[in-house]
Amino acid sequence: MTQRRRVAITGLGLVTPVGNDAPTTWESLLAGRSGVGPIRGFDASGFSTRIGGEVKNFAGPSGDVNKKLLKFALPSHRFALAAAEEALRDAGIRPESATAHRWGLSVGAGMMGVMFDEIKTIHSHAGLNGEFNPDGFLDREFPGDPVAFCRSQTNAGLAVLTRQFGIEGYATAVHTACASGGQALGTALKVMRRGLVDFVLAGGYDSMLNPIGLSAFCLLGALSTDNDAPERASRPFDATRNGMVLAEGAGFLVLEDWEAACRRGAPIYAELAGDGNSLSAYRITDSHPSGDGPIQSMRQALADAGLSPRDVDYVNAHGTSTPMNDRSECAALHAVMSDHVGQVAVSSTKSCMGHLIAAAGAVEAAVCALAIRHGVAPVNANYVQPDPNCAVNLVREKSKPMAIRVAISNSLGFGGSNSTLAFRHPQSVPRP
Amino acid sequence: MSSSRQVVITGCGAVCGSGLSPESIWDAVCQGRSAIKEIRSWDARRWPVRLAGEVTDVDNRTLVEDRKLHKSVLRTDLFGLYAAGAAIQRSGISAYRETLPADAVPLFNERSGVLAGSGGGNYKNQYEFFPLLTEAADDMERFGRELGTTVNPMWLLRILPNNVVCHVGIRHGFKGTNACITNQSVGGLMAVMEAAAAIVTSEADRAIAVGHDTPVEPETLFNYHRLGLISADAVRPFDQARSGTVFGEGAAAVMLETMDDAKARGATILGEVLGSGCTGEAGGVVELRADGDGLSRAIQNALRAAGISPDDVGMVVAHGNGVPNSDASEARALRRVFGDRLPPVTAFKWSVGHLIAAAGMLDLVLALYALRDGLVPGIATLNSLDPEFVPFPASPLPQQPRSGIALILCRGFGGMSVALLIRGFPSASSR
């Protein structure tokens, strides 16, 4: 094979609980500011968990957005439209009629497509006594809305994004729960290397902060119930951690050919240098206590990037703040980094943002790119009480200025899919 | 693909309304039989459209032995696990793994990928909240409070779109690269595309690719009908009287590995993946360009990736879903690429229905049999070819492929198109 194509990150955009754009989000993460608070989007007073990482004061996507198209967009798709627009603007390049075929789209898409009000409408026509009655759809009064149905399709967000930005090349939507965003970036990297396209808009979007989504996680007992201390509820790796915090948002990155980006003089955040992708094949929710699964994804990402564990300066951990995940992830870090583990700065930015589920991996990829550009490892907020099972070199108390040559980001999903992405500083480590 | 790593298919599996094996589904197609009947999973007598290719009279134990899974995953997942299990079984890959020294097994498993095209969210699962909604009336506080006593605590895990990826991994020990593609109808064929690419680029040495879906449910049927996409009588691909599509349900899967590995372990090779293409049209969720622009580019990309010319293609398995504008734009896309030298064209949805995320995968499995038998089955519901397409080599009668290479087409919402080229084994030329 000929020399493998290098892939540059030249733009990024974020809509998160700690900021409605990338600069604001980054500033909040550096300051360790939490975006977690009481849920305001609906009455959550009866739920065991009443806090979440909501996107706040979101005015909708900026730029020239077709009003009709917006009707086809779920709330999470609107986050995606805004984050993608910011990323394209940041990159200073966007699809045009001459290049539309050479642009791809790869998204980690949230799994929920039906709004709570729509479920209530169906309930009132086809299930009022609690039992589902299919003929309810045939009621003359049933206000069936084909647009809402289109919006609920698994690739509706993909359709809205390709339409808005005029992307006509390879396009995919993936969903492996919490690994979705990372796998979408990994797919984008592979598609670039295969030469199918020259640019990819890659990212993730999700919002499960609605009555059904919150129910789903409450039922599983996966969420922190620290309703009285929302800002402290997400505390990855702390000995007192007691569950994750559900959050929402979107993150997008513009990927392009390295040489082409250099030729047009585009500032490069980082090289997306490697992808590792594994399946734990263990249990649906738990990861293996030994770290089996994430161990393979981290090793593969490093091997794919031509790097060794010693090259890694910063790990943006999956760090969900559940007892099991954090422990297993630390075991994996020890296995992969061995005696270098103390030299690697580790933080989970979920400590501030909460868990953005299908968007998490994409948002955290953007965080790694920002960490490399600014030379700062963002703080692992809320870490007070060490857990001997999580003995890694956490970025404690405040964010840490440091030269970051290589960063990696883990995303580990329900269902056992694990994704690790490797990022390299644009001026560092000449290609082997 | 100029790489030395050729990707071959060494096992396949399928389930749909026509049967529980690729052979039985293929026989139905060849004999002009259709699985499309009146819907049985609910009383649809009052419905304006009430046909589907349902899998009936098959109990869950037939699909998946392990009873625990029957409650912890959805029926679409059971179909997926069944088809994937059958493809893995037939490839002999698990039996081969048992012959390896114990210390070689972990690496073997880590080099084994799992890629699924999943229909993702169905709607019925949301109705499990109906009793709670009834009880709470409009009182959200009560909704939250009563939640735990009304809804299955495992609700979320049961409806994960990636359950097939998860459980194929657990059941078969595959631990390598993985993806769950939720790109509506093209997801299944994209799983093959990505699995083949993973093998070509050495990310994996082998992979199972599976597509599964169960669109036959009231909410989906109702809305497709409202969008004007459903036929009340039959799927008639390319026919003048075509009036829409009809849902089917089920799953299909193929086991992929390198040609060298397959030969070295003496596996039966069913076909070779030559190349693929994937494009969008940027039109929105249901819009399609009349000229078939996206599909024609997907075909051209696949031909380029395979390094072959249109004349090398022996037959086309069209998407042919029977929806008027979809078939018309598909015929135009084929014309654009092949000009007046189109190979025989067929489509299978008249027999099995439209399996949405599993559709392209089932078409691929059936294409393997078409190449094996040197037979392009007729489209039994094709009475009168749309004059706009003439000359167009689709027929109610069987035809012969002009070479051992088949082009499989798949289209979905979002203006997505995927084209895949395969060579049958033993190839027609070598027989």
C-alpha cells in the first residue's frame, strides 16, 4: 500500500451543558464549571434523579437554516446543526457544488426519535386504557404527523445535516450507545484513508433528557441521585461516585486531508491519528473488571497511529462516574500504560458536562483537539476522595498547562463496544 | 481494490417470511412464491393497507435457543442473532477456531469483527409506557414516582439498537472491530461494505455482517401509508401499475474473511466482495432526485473500487421497492451507468417484502444463489413493464446472467444509496 493518508482536524463546534459553542465550552471545562443542575425541560420532581446536564439558553442553529428543514429536526438535530455550522465556519471551508461529492458525513446518532408529546398523543388515541389498540391510528381525529414520523427515523439527523450543508458523498449514522460518537469519528478516519471522500463532517448528537429517556436510566439505577448537589453529582474516579449524570448536546469536527489543509493554510488543531475499536463480548452493561475490551481498543488506537504508550501525555477518559466503569477503565489504563501510567494525565470532562451518550465521544474528541492546541489538560472536577481502584494520575483541582503531543479519548458503550481515538499535535512527532 | 487481501464470503444465513434458510427463501423466489399475505400480528381488517411478509409460526426457541435472551432483546434482535449464527455456523469458522492452539484463540477473536445494520428504534416498545401514562394522567410527578412499579427495569437494555452486535460478540466470542449502522434501509448493505473494508485494510481478518429489522408494526405501516409509500396489493418493481412497497421482516448475514485464510482452512467460498459505493443526495428524509443521481454515483464508485467496467457486470439485483418515483429514478440511474448495455435486472421484494435495514443484506444473500445457479429469477409480479423504461431487461421470466458478477443496489431514507459488487464462486466463467 502507498503511504497512508494523514487526516487533519481543522474545525470544531460544540453545543454542551457548559456552553453553546466551542470557546465557551472550553472555557467552562478549564475552569471546572459544572453544567449540571435541576432538570428544567420538564417536571422531573417525581423521578429518583431530578438533575441533568441540559443545554441552556439555546437559540437554535445560527446561519442560514431552512425553516421547513427545521421541522424535520429533533432537539438533538438542532444541536447538531448548530455544532456542525460552527465547525464548518471554524474550518473556513464547506461543501460547494463542485466538492459536494467529496464531502462525507459520519454521525453518532442518539437512539430516541419520538418526542414525549407525540407518545402522549398516540397514547390518547391508541392506548388510553393502558393497552395498545392499533386501530387507534385509524381514528378520524388522530392527528398523525408524517413530519414527526420522518423526524423519528434512525437516519433523520443524517438527512437533515446532509441537506443543510449539501453533503453528497459517503454518509453514515452509527449507534453503539455511549461509544457512538467515538466510533463515528473512527469511521470518518477510515473513510478518509480509503479515499472515498476528501472531507468529512464527523460528530455526534443526542438528547435523552426527556421523560422517557430519564425513565430508562432511572430504571437501570445508573444515575447519580445527588439531587441536592447537582454540580458535584458527576465525580468520575472519586471513591464516593454513585452514578452518571445524563446530559445532552452535540459535537462536530471537520476532517480533511492533511496536505490539502496545509496547502490552503488552514490552522490544524491536531491530527486524528488512530482509531481503535473492540468488543468486550462480556456483559451488556458491565465492563470486565480487568479492563478487557478497552485494553484492546487503546492498544489498537496507538498501534494504528504508530505510537507507543510512552508517547501519550493526556487521556480524556470515558469516566462516567459509575462505580464499575471507572474501575474497569483504570485497570485498562494500567494494563496499557504499565510503568508509564503515572506520567499520563487523565481526566474525565464528564465531571463538568455529564454524559452526552451518543454525542459523548465526538464532544470529547473536540476536547482533545482543544487540549492539544491550547496545551492544557482540563481538570477532572469534583475529585476529592481517592479510590485505590482508580489509582491513575488525575488532573486534580485545576486544569494543568502542559505540552500535549499525544492525547487519546475513550468511549465505552452499553453493549460492550469500545472506541479509542488517538490525536497528535500538528507539530509533533514526525511521521515514522 | 488493488490490495492483495481479497475478501470472500464463506457463510450466509437468512430468515424472512419465506423461510428460515437462504435455500428456502431462494426456492420461493425461483418458484414465483411470495411471503406477502394479510398481516397476522394484529387485527388489520379495518386497515386500508394490510399486507406484509411476516415471519409466522416460528417460535423464539427456533431462532435463539437461550430463553433468557427472549425477554432481554427484541424480536428484530432474535432474527439478527439467528441469521448471524447460521452464517457463522456454515462458514465453519467456530469449528476451525477449536483446532487452534489455546494461546492463538484470543488473537483470533480480537481479529474477528461484528458489523450490523440495525433497524434501531421500533415504536411498539414505547407503548410499554402506556399503563404508566394512563395511571399518571397528566401528572408528571406521579409519572416519575410510579415509574419503577410499572415499567420493566431493563427497558433500555432491551431496545438498544446495538443488541445484535453485543450478543453476537458474547455468543460467538468475536471481539474485534464493530459497528452498528443505523442508516435506515441501507444499514445492512453498509455493514458488508464496512466489514469488507475492515478486512482489506487489515483492521480485521474476518467479520460477520448482519442486517435485521421488523418494520411490520402499526405505527410504521400507518405512517408509510400516509407518506404514500405502501401498496395495497403487491410489490410490482418496474411495472406500469406499481403502487408502493410492502414490508417484510427478518434478517440476513454473511461471514467474510480473506481469500487466503478461506483457502488455507479449506472453507467453501460462496462469493467474493469486489467493491462498493455509498452516496447521498442531500435532499432530505424522503426526497429522491428524479434522475437517480446518487444511485448512479454509488454504482460508478463501486465499479471503480472493483476495477471493472459496466460490461463486466452480469446481473443487477435492483432495490426495486415498487414505489413509483423510487423505481423510476433507479431505472434512470441504471441507464445512466450502463447505457443500452444493461445486464439482466431483477428484484426480490415482490417475494420477501421490504425488510428495510435487512433488505440489502437479504438481496446480497439471494444474489449469491443466483450466481451459483446461473439464474436471474423473474419478477413474478411484473405484468407490464413501465414503457418509460423500455428497453429494460427486467422480466417475469428467468434470465441468464451474462457474467459471474452481480451488482446489488440498496436505497434508503435520507437519499442514501449503496451499491455492492460481488463475484459468485465458482465463478460462472470457470464452470
